[in-house]
Amino acid sequence: MGLFQMIMSVLMVFLIFSIFGIPTAVSKLVAEQNSKRNHYAIKNILGVALSLTLLISIFLSFFILLFGETISFKMFKTNDMLAPIYLLIPAIFLISTTAILSSYYYGLKMIIIPSISQIIEHLARFIIVLGFLYYVYPVDPLYGALIAISGIIIGEAFHLAWLMVMFNRFKKKPVPSSTNRLCHIVILKRILPIATPIGISGLLNVLLRLLNSIWIPQKLIEAGYTYSEAIGIFGRITGMTMPLIMLTFMVTSAMVTNLVPNLSEQIALKNYRNVNNNILFSIKITLLVSMPLAAVCIFFSEPLGIFLYIYITHYKSYSKEFI
């Protein structure tokens, strides 16, 4: 679990550069053009976003091939991370592409399609990873991390396949005219101002996560723990405690995903009253969800740890400290 969380920190950094806020920009721009029934511009927006993401992903793939060994040895002080780092290449392509396509559907308010695709992705990942782990049990920690990363790749492949099938089924034939043409340069100029501040904010967050994945195990080793113990403690913190804390963000992220295209469309139509109401409603829902979950983690940390992990000693202190 510790090795998997460490490599996920590296993956998040590369994904920030490959996506860099582009999905949010696509949702916003698609929603605006959809409110005007400008399907020709919507097609161009999707094409520009996919092309931009593909070019960045290709560049990042060459970077990983050239500096993968340096990342493994210099950052994590071991070459055990080399194989998982190389596995990040297909993951970057697949996750970036599915993120753009999902944002396209959100912009069109076709929320069911990306929602079903995410369910398919998680089910495929869950079944494949658990199946491999059960088949090869007992498994070496490094091979376990490789299986988990491979599960991400396979799950994203199912995710992308579903989105593409639905895209071919529901795509509308654009009708170009002098009033709805948006050239690629204009679209790029509209995407970048929206994506850049979001990308910078996300980059700061993932860099902090990456630094934690490097420094925490190293400081534990300096404190007297063995390498395996340090990685194990880090894995328990990030892989067992943090997912519970992130439960609230499942609701808030869903709200944001639906809110951005909704607000963009309402602003394009100048329905400012609806914009204000939607924002206030989202804040209320977030508070209603986050406050009870925080109370459960604070007051019921021990029974929660027993129920989920049957691992009281470490989990009890971790959950209270992080909350």
C-alpha cells in the first residue's frame, strides 16, 4: 500500500501537467456553446482539447522514459520504483483522454454517461486487482503495487471504451456557418485562461503530496524505522485513514463537476438569479454532508477502525490527528 501511494503521488504530478485544468475549461466552453446550440463549435472545442492533451502526454512519456531511473533512485532512494514508473505512461494517456471526454459530456449535461463509465471503471479495477491478488497470494509488496497500477490502466481502458461507444451513438452532426465558426487558435485562447489558474492550484496540491511521499518515509527511516516499516506506516496513513477523510470530497467534487457547466450555461443566458441560487444550494449540501462525517470520524474512530480494518493501534490515533 505504501509503494502504491508513493507511485500515485508521482502519477498525480504528471496528470496535472497533462490535464492542467483543461477538463474544467472544456465543460465551461461546451456548456456555453450548447446553450447557443452551436454544435460545430462544440466539436472544435473537444478536438482542440484532446489534441492539446495528447501532445502534452507524448512529451511526458518521453520524459518518463529518459528520467524514470533518476526519479526512482533520486527521489525514492531505490530502483524498485522503476517498473511502476514506466507503467505510468499508458495511465497518463488513458486518464487524460477520459478526463477530457467526461468533461465534454458534463458540458452537454449528459451526466449519466460519464457516471456509468466511472462505475464500469471501478468495478473492472476492483475485480481485476482483487482477482490477481487472490490468485498470486502471498504477493511481494512491489508486485502488489504493480498489480494495483495495472488495475488502474485496465479500468481506465474500460472507462474510455464506454465513453467512445456513447460518443459515436450520441454525436450530432455539426452544421458550419459563418456565425458559429470558432477557429482552433480562438478556442485555445479561451481554454488557457480558464485552465491555467486551475492547473497551478492543482500543481501546488500534488507537489505537496509528492513531497510528503518522499519526506515522510525518509524521516521515519532517520528516526530508526526500517525501510519496510517506514513505507508501511506511510501506506496506512495515506491508504487507510485519508480515504475516510476524502469521503466528503466525493460529494463536493460531484457538486463541482455538475456546477461548472450549469453555471456557465446560466451565465451565458444571463440568468444571474439561478447562478446565485445554485451556488448557495451547493454550499448548503456540502455543509450538511461534511459536518456529520467529521463528527463520525472524531467520536467513533475506534469502532470505525475495527469495523473497516481490524487494526486499532495505529488507526485510532491517525484518524483523530488528521481530522
